[in-house]
Amino acid sequence: MPFWNKGKSREEKEAEIAILQKKQDVWNEKIAKGFQDHSHCIVCGRAIHFGKKYCSIECKEKYMNLEGKKGKQNKWMCMLMGVLLPLMMVLMFAFQ
């Protein structure tokens, strides 16, 4: 017996099964009506064909610009830490 069914009465189990079957039937109806697998644009969230990342060239350009800015910020942060950490270590041991 699965752990999620322990301690439940037969009626409760049958009710849960009926709910799950109804959800599956609704999903099957949507597929039959033409509801296809899809994904969402990672920039604006619009529904797009499955496997694509962007809905338009504009969204792709926005994403690339944001990634470029993040890369520059990360590079500057690493350089700043590379300078500040040794400086702090030197100052900490120099003034003991």
C-alpha cells in the first residue's frame, strides 16, 4: 500500500481516484481540441512552440543584452574581490 493511502477509508481513496481520473479526462479533452505541448518565453512568458526559448527576436535581444550586463558585473565583482581580499589580509596581519 502506498504511503499516501495509509489510514484512509475506502470511500476517501475512491474519491481521490475519481478526482484524479476527472483531471486526466479534462487534460485528454484539451489535447483532443488541439491543446499542444508548449513552453514559455524566458523573457516575457508568452506561450511558444515546445523547444524554443524566445517568442521573438526582440525578446532574444533583450535576453542577450541582460546576459552581457550580468557577465560584466560578475567580472567586475571578481576583480574587486581579488583586490580587496588580499588587501584586507595584509592590513589584518599588519596591525596585530
